Amino acid sequence: MKIDILTLFPEMLNGYLSESILKRAIEKNIVEINIINFRDFSKLNNKQVDDTPYGGGAGMVLRCEPIVAAIESVKTEDSLVILLTPQGQTYTQKMAEKLKSYKHLILVCGHYEGFDERILNFVDLELSIGDFILTGGEAAALVVTDSIVRLLDNVIRVDSKNNETFADNLVDYPTYTKPREFRGLKVPEVLLNGDHQKIEDWRKEQQIIKTKEKRPDLLK
Ligand SMILES: C[S@@+](CC[C@H](N)C(=O)[O-])C[C@H]1O[C@@H](n2cnc3c(N)ncnc32)[C@H](O)[C@@H]1O
């Protein structure tokens, strides 16, 4: 899979992509991630990519020409162009599952007041990561990238993903590690006896109990 992230602030992305599971997925060539700077596509002498809004009002707006030129520089017939915006449909794990089968995603990050509305004509999908306003789309692009890459084959162990929260519309079961007792809080006895069937049954039961407590909406 290839993911191109289009942004005005490449440095906001570099650190996250060069650590942990994403770093390993890139090194193993499971995913190719490129960061593309809108500024490289500005035809203006000062490389400006934004301007004041027609009609007046606060802030700066990203101009059509450099943003669309950046999209078109990487777009192929296999691409899905996604605009990160608080106005888009809310991103979920189910969407991550769908998007992981695309060969090429283009993630377009806004900034300042957002985009010239005409840019919407050049994208396939508008995605929001939640009902709040971020400074820019970079954090949202990382959320989308991370959640998709970890679903690709050979990135993390299959059994790590099977019981994760949202799989089968349940939350994950409780996990514990050493020590056996911490400030009077004990690890459940069933996890210490080595009976794999009992452990599996207990975990499934706990998933249902915890989902009812924390996320009853998932059971509907
Ligand atoms: C300050 S916001 C602009 C908000 C815009 N004026 C509005 O009210 O819809 C700047 C950029 O951050 C990104 N952004 C902000 N909140 C987001 C969210 N919840 N999900 C995805 N992207 C978001 C978008 O790319 C947006 O263009």
C-alpha cells in the first residue's frame, strides 16, 4: 500500500512515522508513506499557498491551485483522495477496515481556516476524526494512517488484532502483567492456573461485561 500525505507542515508528521510499528512497516516495505509539501506546488514567487477569504472574515484559506496541483501530481486510477476536515463523516474502525484494501490513499491536510470550497470537487471522501476542531489535518492524517497500517498483513500479529476493541462489536478483555499483586490489587486467579480453555472462557465473558459497562452502544 502507498499513502501520500499532503501538508504544509511536513515536520509535524516525521517524528510519528519514524517510530514503533509504523517505522517497522515502512522498513519492511509493507507500506510506502510519502510526505508532500503543498508549497512545492505554488507558482507564486513567495511560494504562498494561502490567501484571505473573499467576503472578509478571520484567517487564511488554502488556495485551489497548489492543493489541486499537489493532489494531481500523485493521483493515479488506483488512488482514493481523502480530505481531512471536521465537516466530513466520522472516522471509525469499520472505515479503517475498508480503507486498508486500497492500493493508494492520498490524505490532504488543511490548516488555518481550511480550504477553498472548490477543492472539494477534487476529492473522493471527506473524513473527520471527531467532533472537535484541530489546528490542522496532520494529526488526523496520522490517526487514519496508523489505524490502517496496523491492519495490513504482517504488521502486527493476527491474534493481537482478533480480540481488540471493536472487533465483533466488543471491547477488549482485561489484561495484566507482573507483579501478581500491586497495592492489594490481585491478578484474577483464573489467569494464573494455565488452563487455556478456562482463560479463553473468562476473557470472552469479561469482554461482554466490559462492553455492557463501557460501550453498550456497540451491542445494539
Ligand atoms: C482550524 S481547522 C478549520 C476548520 C474550519 N474552519 C471549520 O470550521 O470547518 C484547520 C484544518 O484542520 C483539519 N481538521 C480540524 N479538525 C479536524 C477534525 N476533527 N478531523 C479532521 N481534520 C480536522 C482540517 O484539515 C481543517 O481544514
